[in-house]
Amino acid sequence: MPFGPKNACGTYARLMRQVYGPQLDRRGLLRFFDDNLILGCTFMQT
């Protein structure tokens, strides 16, 4: 991370945008400051 932990949230958000891309715009993946939440209709889908 450039500039150490000062910019960690922004760096993480950019990385998640690159990795998950179009899935972030759907209802199945929610992004927070420092973590992700993947949703499904059943336990087996997640």
C-alpha cells in the first residue's frame, strides 16, 4: 500500500473494484470500508 495504513481503505476499495468489477453493481455482493459481504438465497449458494 502506498503511504502505509493511511490510505488502506482506499487501496482496498480499488482492489475490490478491480477483482469483483461488475459483481459489485449486483445485489449479491456488498462492499464496506474494509470487508465484503456475499449474499445468496440459501446457505449453499454462499
